[in-house]
Amino acid sequence: MEQKIKQVGIDIGGNIRRIRLQKGYGQTELVRMLQLENIDMTRESLVKIERGIQHITGTQLRGIRDCLHTTYDELLSESFNKK
């Protein structure tokens, strides 16, 4: 089982949501893109990750980074929320 990344002190989910919206993607669209890359994700899981109530796996984080054409720095940045 893949290790999950805890969202402690960093709002990874909030960063994902903000970047997703900036890129103009809906949750369902992002989930479909991830599934096409063989990354296990449901819309319900994405909602929970964005709300910070479910941990994200490294594979999911990498897939989201690739689908949103962003960087780990942006996804994991504490100050990104304040921009």
C-alpha cells in the first residue's frame, strides 16, 4: 500500500483547488485526466483531498502536478495560498 502524504501545516488540497480553478478545470475533468493516466482517483476523493480531510498519495500528487502542468513547489508551498 502506498504511503499517504499528510496535509499538516501545508494546505495541499487548497493549493490543488486554487491551481485547478486558475487553469479552468472542473473536478470531474481533472479526475478523468488522472484516470486516463491510470491514477486511481474518484471525484469524491478529490473533493476530500481539496477539503483537507483525506490524505493524498505520492502517485496522486504527481498525477495532479502533471495534469495541471504545475510544480511540486506550487502544490506544497505554504505561501502559495496567499498569492
